[in-house]
Amino acid sequence: MATRRTVKDATPQRRLKLGALENNLGYLSRMVRNVALQSSGDYVDELGFATGQITMLGLISANSGVSQNVLAQAMLMRKSQVTGLIQDLVARGYVTRGDHDADRRINTLRLTESGQQVWRSARARIDRHSASMLSGLEEAEQQELTRLLRKLLAAHMDDVQIDFGET
């Protein structure tokens, strides 16, 4: 009696070719983003934040008094998305809202002492995550990749007032 070969047995293992996607920025950046998101849980999940909230804490820390609108622009998010995430951070005691000096319709955001402590802990974790993600590159390559990403973002986000540093 002859044994039946399964599809798995009949298909030799080989690496998938990317073809035209090999140098496609959209595909490559999406894949890097997905790898980063999937692995970030190992570093920050136990802090209990929704996606984007740690970034918000970092931006508020660096820009005390920033408005929710500016924060939404900097994160490429809708104002309504930012509002819900900020409400949670306020309820948890990490962020305070205040009135803008010139326009009472604008909310300004600041970290509380508790928020600053949580940000320091989160920052240490995201720094370790970044180091892990970049570990396949030499130090000079890591710096060059970061510089090029900042330069690329600065070129395409000139309508958003973000200081991407020296590019």
C-alpha cells in the first residue's frame, strides 16, 4: 500500500521572495511597525495602557501645557480618539487638564507627579524595546536609521509643528 504524501511533505521549505516589494517603503515600514507592535507587549503590556497612551505621556512630558489638538496632530490621530485616551489618563491621575491662557476652549495637558513617575518607568521600558528592535544593526547604523526616519517624517509632516531634531 502506497503512503499518501501531504501537501506539507511535498512542499520544500524556502524563503518567500518579496519581488517588487523588496524596496517598497510602504510594505517595509508596515512590517517594521507590525514587528515593533507585536514585540512591544513584552515590555509595556503590564503597565496597562491602551495603544498610544505611552506616546501621549512622552509628548506631554516633553511639552507640558500642550493642547489636545496639537497632540492629536503630532500623533496623526483624530481629536475624538485623543479625547477618550486623555480622559482615561486624567481619571487614572496621570494627567491634568487646564484652561489655555488665551482661549478657554482649549485644554492644556500636564503630567501629574504620578504621571511623571509612570512616564519614567514606561520610558525605561520603551528604551529597552527600541534597543532590542535595533540590536541587528551596528551603533552607527542605528543612529543613521533614526536620523533618516526623522528626516523622512520631517519632509512629509511639515504642516505639523514637530521638532524632529537634527536631520
